[in-house]
Amino acid sequence: MELEGTPARHWALSVCRDAGFEPDVRFETTDLLLHLRLVEEGLAAAFLPDLVLDGQPVTAELRQLPAGRRVFTVVRRGRGGHPAVVACRDALRRAVALRTDRSREDRP
């Protein structure tokens, strides 16, 4: 699991607790490739983003988490219409739409 005090650790603990269990944390590292290798060796379970897989073959069993992650953007009052902010928010919307479309294609 990620290191104590990090947002990723807080999120992972929340997911586990919401599912009704307290995780038995035996390994702590920020190295996501190490997380993946520990899982592949049968030594751990982990939450991993798709990006860490990078199209490489994985010998571990993968499971999708239920949808529900939220991304918020915050700007100073009156700056929401700034071109950079608008472009960033549009890019986030497109990424979510693309991800949603891909997940629908993966369903039987």
C-alpha cells in the first residue's frame, strides 16, 4: 500500500473500510511497479491504475473497481472562464467520456 499520510493511502483505506474490512498492510511503497510485482508473485493485493500496466502482459488476476471516483477542479472566483481552465476541464470531460465508452465496449 502507499505510504502512511498520502492521499492514495487514505483512498485505499476508505475503499477497504467501505467494503467492510480493515486491510492487513504488510508492504508500503510508492513504487507502483513493485506493487504489481508483489501481486504477481502472490504476496499481496493492490489497487493499481491502468497506466501502470502500460499494455504489458500481467500474470495477476485483475478486477475492475466499481465506478465512483470523482475529480474536482477549483479556481479562484471569476477565473472559471479563463481559456486554460476551460481547456483543462474540457480535457477531463473528454477523458471521462473516452473511458466510459471503452468500459462499455469491454462488457459482454
